[in-house]
Amino acid sequence: DAGVIQSPRHEVTEMGQEVTLRCKPISGHNSLFWYRQTMMRGLELLIYFNNNVPIDDSGMPEDRFSAKMPNASFSTLKIQPSEPRDSAVYFCASSFGTGQAFFGQGTRLTVV
Amino acid sequence: EDKVVQSPLSLVVHEGDTVTLNCSYEVTNFRSLLWYKQEKKAPTFLFMLTSSGIEKKSGRLSSILDKKELFSILNITATQTGDSAVYLCADQAGTALIFGKGTTLSVSS
């Protein structure tokens, strides 16, 4: 199993541009999580899906952020428009039921 | 208000020392307490604790949960430079993991 796959690994974009982060969870896992990690705030939960349905998006910072999971093997996190304060490492993780979460390698986003 | 609080925030020790990392959590919807190790990339799983008082062990690492006092500890004995990392604990409330800010451990040779 290739694990959780995220793309791109690095993204540098200008303020105001749209950014789309992608995630392929581990096959068979039914929960998917998006986290953001910064030095100041640590690892924050943005949103999670269970069986492709968003369960809790209370961690999404504002309306500029949106996430979708059109099927069991793909999810996106979109930021439109992006701002410099969105710069962070964004992790996707998946799990089966209440088991341990497996993390992808992350996308390092820099908004200039 | 932080739901998961880790201490200390950082720690510097010499190789061979024993360290204890602390994690306190909230009880609401508690299912389990997990420990992860994060080096330069993604967090990697160490332990999942669901029952009070039962120690989980993996090599030089061990962890235990106290559900009455709402905390967990992670012990590392005979530390090595390869143990240098950020150690994260997470409260599994429902399905999602809520993480603390981590303890940064630096082991010098």
C-alpha cells in the first residue's frame, strides 16, 4: 500500500490566487482528515469526512477555505483567494473507523 | 482554550537519559489517546491507549493512560540522537484526532 498520497508536495503562489491541494486516502479507509500545521498553532484539524460526507468543518478558518470528497479515493482542499497567512504545511490523513490515523507527507504552501 | 495540553514544550537531554513527556486532555466524547512522533515530515504512529493503567511498550518507549486524572505519559529510556523529534499526543473524541502542540525533544550526543 502506498499510504496517503498528497499533491503537490510544495506550492508557491501569489496572494489572491486559487490553490487546490489534493489527497488520495489509503484504500478501504472510511475517514479522511485535513490538518494545517504552523509553528504558532501546531496541528489544527480543519475538516473531516466520514464515508465521503463532511462531518465537522468547524475548524475551517473562513469562507475562503472549502473541501470536497467526491468519492472514497479522492479529496481536495481549496483556498480562494489565498493570503500570506495561509502559508503552512497542510496534511491529509485517513483512518478506518476509530483506528489510528495515517498521515500523508504534507503539502508545504507558501503564499507570497 | 486548548483541549489537549502537552508539557514540557521543549526538552534537551543527553544520550542515555530517560525522559517523560506529559499530555492532559478533556473527557468529552473521549475514545482513546494517541501518541505520534514527527521528525521532518508526517507524524508517525506510536501508541493508542484506551484503558487506564495498562502500559503499552515498544522497545525503549512506553506509555500509560490515567482516565481518572485525564492524562497520559510517554517515557523514553536510554535516549538516542534518533529520538530527537516532536512528540504529539492526540485526544480521539468521536472519529477525529485533536492534537496538542507537541513536545520538541532534542537528544545530544
